[in-house]
Amino acid sequence: MGIGTVVIEGTDDAIVLTDKDGDKTALIDPDSELYYRYGWTIPVASLRYWALGIPDPEIPSESELDDQGRLSKLEQGGWAVAISRYRENAGQEMPRTLTATNPDTRVRMVIDKWMFFER
């Protein structure tokens, strides 16, 4: 799509988008605001689960596991998700690279660093 790197960070309370120029924007309605800004959208709520290597529990899905029992492919909510690489973090295998596609959009996500917080 040629828009460069977009960083999406979030918690239960807020989603912040940092564009390729370093400008940060808090997103109130991420799905519609991403579409308005870039002409594409991704299911931000589901992306949170996919990045953890699990299906979104709120949406029916079909999944496929690799030889180590990790999620490798997922069909959910009109999206096809493929996790191509895992990396060890905090003593467990976590997704490193995933690609999510639907008929209109292809998103490649590379997770550089996992940070775990106690609640």
C-alpha cells in the first residue's frame, strides 16, 4: 500500500497510532478512523489476540496448528491470518511475524519486542 510503517500500541483503555512521520494520534474508534485516514482497516480488537497467537474468543474461527502446537493459520471474521515466525519471550514462544489478509487489505505485522506487565 506504500504508506510505510504504522505503529499501533494499545491497552484496554486506549489505542495510539504513530505514523511514518512520528506523529501520534489517539484513536477513539480505531476501525473507522484507520479507514478514514488510510483507506483500509484492520480488526484492532481481534489483532490483539492474533498477536498473542490465539483466535479472538468472540468470533467463530477455523485454525491450524504447526508441529509444535502453535497457531500457524487462522480464518476469522473474513480475515486469513498466517503466523510465519515465533520467538521466545519470557520463557514462552510468542509470535514474531504475522500476515493478515482479506479481499481488500494485507497487513504484515512484525513484533520487535514483547513487554509483560503484572496487573
